[in-house]
Amino acid sequence: MKSPFKSLTAHAVLLVFAATALLPLLLVLINSFKTNAEVTANPFALPKSFALSNFSTAWEYGNFGSGFVNSVLLTGTTVVVVLLCSSLAGYVLAGQKIRIWPAVMVYLTMAMTVPIQLFIFPLYAGVAALGLLDNVFVVGVILAAINMPFATFLMRTFFLNVPKELEEAALVDGAGLVQLAVRILLPAVRPGLITVGVIVGLSAWNDFLISSTFLHDPAHQTITLGFLSMNGTFSTELGAMMAGALILVLPVLGVFIALQRYVVDGMANGAVKG
């Protein structure tokens, strides 16, 4: 049994980590209801009067209405493309169903180590030549390609944990490839799909580099770019900036809290085999 000292030490370390993670969010929440004078005077004090005008100001000048819709479309496109392609690639690589699978693994490993900044200029030239700038779906596909190597590696790990006997039994019973994938394999790796979807979705929602490069029209920009555009205009209006940050963070925080159990289970199950 663990000694009380070790248990207390472990809990103390976890409390420190939890406080480190939650304190910034708490400060953003408190200061989002303050006036600029109150934030400047004491950012740690409770608001004297809840200034809801900060949220309307941030929503209007950050163009959060269209930005929220664009972020949802971009994130949804990225997640759907990544889950579809990485699950198929992970299944093929896990079962070693192609002869060149070692070369593919090496290629994916190299792709994860190469920074995307090296391809920004030729990629921008190609997208501009095709007339596809200011298109959130195109940006979603680009972000999906960036996240594909990591997602494929993770999905391959989950497929390695699926017993081969399960696939063989389904084929013996007469299941086709579509039935095998939809009714047998994908439900078996559902924790992996949720884990990959959450990780890739958070990355796409918070993306700045790719979105700012290919989305110039304010009507097509994401909520992240809308919030960052407030930095110059409202750099002195800290209350409005905190309200905008809260609007930006709340959807992501809500999704992660709702799916955190699946993400933790998925990461634990995916770490069994490599």
C-alpha cells in the first residue's frame, strides 16, 4: 500500500497542476465582466458590476457571428477528412496489407518532422492559381493533410489492438468490406476516432498560421482570426478582449469536457502497442 506521505505528495502536485491550468481561465472569466479601469486597477478582484457590454462589443467588432460559422465549417471539414483517411490508412498499415508499408511508415515519420512553413509559399501559389483563396473548406483540407501523419500513426495503433480473429470471423460469416468497416472495425476503434477527432478539432479551431495565410476576406475568416484582429483596435479595452477570449474558449472547453473520458481512455488504449 502507498504511504500517506506519497499520497499527499501526489495530490499536492496534481493540485498545483490543476491550479496552474484553471487560474488563467478563472482570470479571463472574472475580467470579462469588468470595465477597463477595474481590470487595470486589480485584475484579481471580483467585478463590482457585471459589464455584459463587453461581450456585445467583442461579438460585434470581432465579427464573431460569421467567424463562428466559418470555424465550425473549417473544423468539421478537417475532422471529417482526417477521420476518413486516417482510419483507412491505419487499417491498411496495421494489417500490413501492402508490401511497401515500411516505406509508408518512414514517409509518415518524415512528414511529421518537416515544418509546414517550408511549404507555405508554393502551397499558397498553387491555391491562388486555382482561385481557391478565402475558402474555408480548402483550408480545412490543408489542415487535414498537415494532421494526417499523426492521425494515421494513432489510428494504426488502435487497429493493432483489434484482434485479427474478429475480422476473420466477420469475413467467414459473409460480411463485405463495407459491412466489415462500418459494423465491426470502426465500432471497435471508436475511442481512437473520438481521440483523433478531438485532438485534430482543437488544432483546427485554434489554427492561426494556415488560416491567416489563405483567408484574407473578413467575411471568411475564423473566430480565432476575428479575435486576433481586435488586438490592435481594443488593445487598451482589456474587458472586451477578455470577453472575446472567453467566447473563443468556451466551445472548445465544452467539447473537451464532454468527451474527456473518451479521450483519456483512447490515449491509454492507444499506448498499448506501437
